[in-house]
Amino acid sequence: MSKKDFYKTLKAEVARVDAAAVTKRKENIIEGFTKDPSPKALIDGKEFMVFNSNDYLGLRHHPKLKKAEHKASDNYGAGPGAVRFISGSLKVHRDLEKALAKFHGRDDGMIFSSAFATNLAVLFSLIKGQSRDSLLNNNTLVLSDQLNHRSIIDGIRLANLSKESKAIFAHLKPAEAAKVLEENKDKFDRVVVVTDGVFSMLGEFQDLKKLREVVDQYDKVYKEGVLLVVDDAHGVAGSGKTGRGTEEVMSGRADVLVGTLGKGFGADGGYVVADQEVIDYLRESAATYIYSNNISPATAGAALASVGIVNSKEGQKLIDNLGKNIKYFKKEMSEAGFVFAADSSHPIQPLLIGEAQKTMKMTHGLYDEGILVTNINYPVVPKGRDEIRVQISATHTMDDLKLFIKKAIEVAKKTGVLS
Ligand SMILES: Cc1ncc(COP(=O)(O)O)c(C=O)c1O
């Protein structure tokens, strides 16, 4: 007996994953990008149109972001040097937090190494309290949308709550959340309701207006009220008339809003914005903020430049162009016979295929034509809901879209997706 036996078990586990055809480690390694307006990825020296990136506004390659990165690393060095409360709190971090708070119309904000890290700490802190001496008495009910992101699920798991303190409501059904709040009204001091703003497998928006109404109705019923936490990683800087995300699309407001800088904003890192009381408390309690480095100064500089662009006329043009691209893509693809998995205006536009073999063949076929898309199969989506996830960007040109549509029709006919 030795660790070799453990390694055998690890090997068998990887083989099990491979046999289930859900392998993730065979990644496409991108060697660089072309200098086109909509940069093509270079893989094995070949150019690929990118239709599977979260860079919805195309800001990742923007010269202003790259310039700001260089300036920030010149000023502060390549890394933060320490965690925030030691000596890693740099003016570029603080400027970014203030810019994000202003962007979302909140008192204050905090940045983290990622939105995943943000959710882990924000949820744990709000549910559980950070230390044994905490004044939070743990009598919290957590109510979560059935299909919330893994980072939300893990944030709740960390808090190690009793079974009774955790509840889920049916996906996108605030009326079901209301039922749970009604059933539990005498049992808990407070409730944290948590949801994704955008559900990234289908590009669906949570009904934030209705959920806000439900939360407000029960806020008066629980001793310490009901708090609405929304993770809008796929919404911010990509959706809504001015890029404010799901809040803008669905006319509802979160009490605590989590976002990422690594998707629409084109940089990296996560953030939370909220009322001052919440942010002050989180700065004292959020473990992944207190005990882990923040984003590099270069990344913070790029993100700050990005917030500036989204707020500018140039940003508005990108947002408008993204909307036009989505509309054109949907119209042409629907006319060609493709079925969309959701009726949504989000840049995630999944094509519903319904069979794992067909999605696989179609994704490979598109790859051979120099197009990157993502295959989504069970267990990520229910059996029979297999899809190809296409993500549209503001910087896709009309030529890119036309070429994609032409190739998609050809490959779909060859693979039996379209007759
Ligand atoms: C809803 C949601 N939350 C959080 C994340 C994680 O974002 P980050 O890459 O900043 O950790 C994602 C990314 O896939 C997401 O879809």
C-alpha cells in the first residue's frame, strides 16, 4: 500500500470522467490573436473566429485597457505585494472600487481575485458571520434559485448550515420563492435570497422585478428582514441599455450585487457593490478578501479603464452594436431553421440540438471550419436539451456573422441537425 494506490484511484476517476464524455482537460491552447477588429484566435497556427468568449463588448483587446495595464504595473509593480489590509491596498484598487460603486449607483464596493472568490466570501459572511465572536446568531434561512452557479452553491456549502436552513426555489419562479418565505416566516431571524442575474447555460434573465417585490413583501415579516443577493457575472457590461446588466433589463434592484471584471469588462477579477453597512462588514469578514491577494495593479488599471469606456459614448456604441448583432444573428439563424434554447436578448444564444452525438459532431464540424463554439451536454443541461452555446460580441463584424451563419447551415446539414 502506498500513494501509488491512491494515484491508481485518481487515474481510474479520470478514466470514468472520460468514459462519461464530460472531459474538460483537453483544452484548446490559444497561441495568440490576430489584429483584426474582431481578433481571431490562433490554434496550431490556424485562425479561428471566437464565438465562445464572455468578452461581450470586445474590450479584452482594447488598446486603452492594455495601456492602462502597462501604466499601472509601471507605477505599482507586477503584483500587489501583500493582501489588502497589510500593504496590498493600492490607489488603483480603491479607484476601481469607487468607479464600480458609482457605475451601479451604490455606496461602496470591494474587488476580489474573481467573482467565484467573491461569492464564496460574501455568502459565507452574510449567512454565517466570520468568527466565533460574531454577533450574527446564525438563525438565517438561505433561499437559492434551483440552477444557481457553482460559486453560489459552494458559498452556501461553506457555511455548513442545517438542512432546514437551506431552501431552493424553482428556477426563475419568484412566486415559488414567496411560498418558501411564507412557510418559514416564524422560524428564522433573517433570510438571504440569492440568484444568478443571468443563467449562463441558456442566457436567461432572472425575473428581478418580481423577485424584488417578493423580497420587499417579506422584508417586513422577518425580524431582520430579507436580503437579495444577485450574482450578475454574465449581465454586467453586456446587457441592458447602458450595460448595467440584469437590473436594467428586468427593472429590479439587488441589495448586494456581485459582478465580474473578467467577462463583459474584458479584464479579470470579481466585485461586490452594496450599501456602506454591508461593505464595511464584508471588509471585516470576507475571507477571500482578507487572506488572499487582490488582483494585480495591471489588471485593476485595465478594469478601471474598461469601466470608463463602458460609461462613455464609445461604450454605448459597443453596447448598441452588440444588441444589433444579437438581433441579426437570431433572425437569420431562426429563418435557416435553427431552434434557440431560450427567448432571450442576452449575447449567449444557445442552439438547441437535443442529442449529445449531434452537438459533438456539429461542434467538431465548426471547429474544422475555423469556428469556436461550446458543446453543452448532460449533466450540465438536462438529458435531451443538449445545445451548442454561441456567444456574440459587439466586435463581431457583419462578415464574421455572415460567415458563421453560412458555415453553421452547411455543417448542420452534413450532421443531420438541419434537414
Ligand atoms: C454566474 C457566475 N458567477 C460567477 C462566475 C465566476 O466568475 P469569475 O471567472 O470572475 O470567477 C461565473 C463564471 O462562469 C458565472 O457564470
